[in-house]
Amino acid sequence: MEGPAQTECVEIKTWHYDKDPSYGWKSFTGTEVICIEAGSLEIDIEFPGEERKVITLQGSCRDYVIIPPGQQKRVRVTQTPAYGICIRWPSGSGNQRKISS
């Protein structure tokens, strides 16, 4: 993606899943906002020093979640099609990493 929707300061992107992406655990070094327009997601988040939390987002409610920097997360699609928007800051290469677990 190029243009004002993705700079080193901010990244705004739409997402769409027709099935569970099964991409495993990831960590992002910046802040991330996930907004859902349709479908549903379960997001597992591991906050340092706390137990794992499961957050359910429903498109029918236009739910969103704000994930602080450095948190480990795994997204599961529980109702398809699921689509929405994601906003991350700062952006740029190297800010997201897969976690083997």
C-alpha cells in the first residue's frame, strides 16, 4: 500500500476475511485499533503480568478494540464474512512480528 493511508506515522487499512486466517500470535510495537463492520472476531490478548483475555467483536454492533503497544494477540474469525478497518501508529516496516507458540 502506498499513499497517505500508509506512512511511517500511521497505517489505515481495510480487511476482509471469508474464513479464519489462522495466522497465529502476533505482536505490534505501536498502538492498534481494530473496528469491525460485519461478521465477528475473537481476539486473544496477552497483557504482561496478567492472564490471557478474550475480546469478542460483533459487526452488528460496530465494535472496536484499542490494543496498546507491545501486546501479543491472536485473531480468530467466528462469523464470516468479516470485514472492517484497522488503524496502526506508528507504522513502517519491522513494527509487527509473528510469535511462535
